[in-house]
Amino acid sequence: MKRDKSFLRHLALKAAHTINALGEGFEVKVKPGRGNFVTDADFASEQVIMDEIRSHFPDDKILSEETANDTTDALKADHIWIIDPIDGTNNFRFGRHYSAISIGYATKGELQEGIVYNFSTQELYQASKGNGAFYNEIQMQTPQIPRIDNISVGIGNSSDPKRTQKHLNILASIEPVPWVSIRGSSALEISEIARGSLNAYIHSCLHPWDVAAAMLIVRESGGVVKNFKGEEATFLSPDIIAGYKDVVDQLLPYIHES
Ligand code: IPD
Ligand code: CA
Ligand code: CA
């Protein structure tokens, strides 16, 4: 077994099967923090993915939202898996069909593989370093948009409401105000940039499992993912802006001024 595209696809499909087999029979629990929930399906998906990785690569480090979330030395690990067993749990619990399994694989901080799979709609985004990014089987290229006067921008609900307010203020200060989208799954929203259904995404207080796989997907399709200082983001960067380079360059000053 190799740590490659087919293995990641195998992991995502197996987890999707587990989640979908639960149907609507899952329990919802409240986690500490604002609007933070977890369901039986999150735990079941995580277990399946971790068991499968451990059975083939027992020495690899695993960073996963629900039960293995210690980020110490994550950027130094020779082999690390970064897992969100369900990104968009709030959508999942209300049956909104906009949630995904997100799995990234990195060596020494460099993302090598990433998959984001909407297990309700079977939409699959996948990228391998140096080999492009794909939506289902179609290769994606982030649209080269030169100006920000007619773009769609996604933001998210940050665990710190002041940060969400700040992002809304930034968007309101752009003339004309962009088409604003808040859909509740950073992994899917960032991946959407690669296929042009969203042009930029701004979010604070994120965790590595929210972004790792999608970061590679955007970069492999020709887009960029930066921190708020304008530097290349790592999967540990909590504050990120993603999009086509020219769009990100024009949005960054608004973030600096806010
Ligand atoms: C959440 C989603 C959401 C973002 C939140 C995340 P979860 O992840 O990615 O879009 O705004 O900050 O916590 O909790 O559904 O895995
Ligand atoms: Ca998440
Ligand atoms: Ca999650």
C-alpha cells in the first residue's frame, strides 16, 4: 500500500459509507465553544479512517479533530495525516447536504495529498502535489480573475464572533460589495475556489483539519493560500485567505486596514 491518491480515495469512500449507513440515526452532542457540535457519525468516520491508516502505516502521526488533535511538531513529522471526519457538522445535522470528509497527507509540513469528499452529493475534490487538482475526474484551474469588482467571496463563522464581524465589515467596505457566501464547510468552500464557483475565501481561527486538504487542492489548481500577513499559509495557520493570486493581493490590504 502507498500513501497515494488511491489510498486517500479509499479512505474517504470507506468513511462516507460508514456515515451514510448511519442514516438519520445519529446523536448530536455539544462541544465547548460557540456553535460547536459533534455527532456519532463524526466519531464513526474518524475511527474508520484512523484504523485504516494505522493498519497500513502504524508509525505515521495522525492529527484528527475529535480524538487526536495535538498539533505539537506537526510541521516536522515525516508522515502526518490531517483529518476532519466531517467538516460542516452543523450542515450535516440539519441535512443540508454540504459537508465533507477532509483528509490531507504531509511530509515535513509539505502537503503531498489532499481529498475533500461531499459524502451526500458524491462530489469529490482531490489533489496530489505536482499532479494537479481534480473535481470528480475533471482537472481544475482556478480562474484568473484580474479585478475584485465582480467576485464571490466566502467567509465562515469564526469561533470568535468578533472575527466574523471583522470579515463582514471588510466585505462591506469593498465597492461594490462582493457576492458574499457563508456555507459552513471551509473544506468544501476553499475547494470550490479551484473550480471557480467561489473566487476567494477568508476565515480566522481555523484548525489544520479544516484547511489542510483544501489548501493543496487550491494550490494545485493555480490558486494561492496566504496567512493575513500575505505569507504562504501552512496547515497550522489559523487565519487564511485563499483565491487567485491577483484577487488575494487586492483583498489583503482590506484585511490589513481592518
Ligand atoms: C467548521 C466548518 C465551518 C467553519 C468553522 C469550522 P466543523 O468545521 O469548517 O465552515 O466556519 O470554523 O469549525 O466543526 O463543521 O468540522
Ligand atoms: Ca472542520
Ligand atoms: Ca469536524
